[in-house]
Amino acid sequence: MPFFCAACLPEAQEQFGRYCCLFMTEPSPRSRSHTLTPLLSRLLPAPVREDSAVSHEVLGVVVIDATGVNLPPRRPRPGAQRKVARKHMAYLSNLAVMKDRRRSGLGMLLVAAGEERARAWGCRSMALHVEAGNLQALALYTRAGYRRVGTQPRWQALLELRREPLVLLMKRLPPQDRP
């Protein structure tokens, strides 16, 4: 059964915004080739770390931040980026799922976990960029409720040595449920 662990900046280092990397893992035999390194294993809960018979395979990862480095301006223009922290907007990046686990729902679970983390930070919306030709990623984010709000100009993509322009997608996050 997959479960999540997170590597987040300590609150004392959040003056420039929040940052968190979420890992989806599952127990695997030690002979598997894609196991967590000793550095990453420190992120796992104590019971997992102490289980010497089992290692954990990383199935997927996603980064969520509210640092503002890649967030769009309040009135998005094609290719525009904002360089200051935005209190109520998070940014999703670096979503990756092991090749043999793709199209199994893990990507959607990682997106949902990232959104949950962003809501816990008080964020009301989430933004992300994806290459215009990455149709599988565009389909995933569309199913998750993201809407296209802009596309990077072709000249800017060429200057950044990208094969494809980036598409900016955004989603309003529903408020976190209160107990």
C-alpha cells in the first residue's frame, strides 16, 4: 500500500515562502533497484526506518511551493512570471511517477496530496506549467480541475532552449474542511 512522506522547509526558513517535496513510497524487497537512498530514508517515519527487512521504493514525487519564483502575475500575460512570494497561491512542479506505475492513478494522488498541503498553508489557488506537447500531463491536470490561462510565446521557449512553449494552468482550491 503506497504512503506519503514529505520533506519541507522548517518554519524558521519560510521568510521567502513555503516549499515541500512529497514522496509516494511503498515497501519493496531490498533487491529492487529504485530504493530510497540513506539520505532520503531519513524522511521516512521511524517505524519504516527501523524495519531492516524492508526498504521503500519511490513511486512518485511532486514539489509544492509558495515561494513565488514561478507564479504568474495577478493579471497573467503570456510568458510572464512573478518573482515575489504570493501568500494565497501555490505552485506545483516536478511531478514524476515511475514509468511502470504510470496511468495507475498515482499522478492524481500526488496532485491531490500537493493541493491538500497548499490548502493547509492557506493557499486558495494552485498554478503549474506544462509543455504544450505533453498531452498526457495536460489531460491529467485537466481531469484534476486545472484550466489553461496562458501559453508562453514561441520566441521565449526558443530562448530558454525548450522544444515546446509552456502552458500555464491554474485551479482554485476549495477551502480545507474544518472539523
